Amino acid sequence: MTDTEYMAEALCLAETASEHGEVPVGCVITDARGRIIGRGRNRREEGRDATAHAEMEAIREACALVGDWRLDGCSLYVTLEPCPMCAGAIINARIPRVVFGAREENSGSCGSVLDLFSENFGHRPAVYAGVRAEESRALLRCFFQERRTESEAAP
């Protein structure tokens, strides 16, 4: 599969998040052979958990499947640029490759606000931005537009 096809999987998870009232972000992790070993979607509202980001779920699942905290040889695909927490988890899991869709101008930590991967943490993943970015942005725009419309209609 290609980066675009893996991002399609992440977009499906983002759509599911949106259907459950969550900010539409989805993530998949592949191993060196290209098999999806981790999936995640935002579940902060559902779990009342600030750490329930798509990347965190996918990393937990991949680590459990691999049986190790190191995810050497893996690639992480996420629809939205990782925040500082998720970028830190990526560094700690030693994920060598990160592919994301839309930039996150408020908390993006792969170059939009800051670039944690360029700091001296001992691990610097390769980053590929903008894969299916417009689809990722469209999901986010639609989600937040619906929320604004709902709040304006509320008495």
C-alpha cells in the first residue's frame, strides 16, 4: 500500500471519531512489512481522558501487538499534525517515520507551532506532511461548523 492508501485508513477512523462527537482525527501504524498494527481515533469526550488522542491509542495498540515499547521500523499515519504530547510519545516509541495530513496551527509539533523532532531528544523521525491534507481539513471544517451551528441554535 502507499502513503495515500494508509492515510485513507486513518481518514476512515477520523470519520468514525466525528460520528461519535469527537474531533475527527484518525491514526494507523504500520510495521516494516506494511501491515497495520495499530489503529486509533480521538476518544477524549467518550473516555473523559485528555490523553485519548488517536496517536496515543494507535501507539498503545501497536506496542501491545509487537510486545515492546519500541516501534522500530514502523510508520505512523495521522490525519492531523501531532500535538506535543503525541510527538513526545512518537519520540519515546522510536517511530522512525511520521506521515500526517493537515497542519495544526494551534498545537502542531512537527513544524507549525514548534518542531519537537528537531530537538536533541536522541530520536528524529522523518516527517512527511500534507498527505490527503485537504480531506483531513474538510473533515475538521465540517465538524467544527456543525458544532458552531448547534451552539447557535441552542436556547
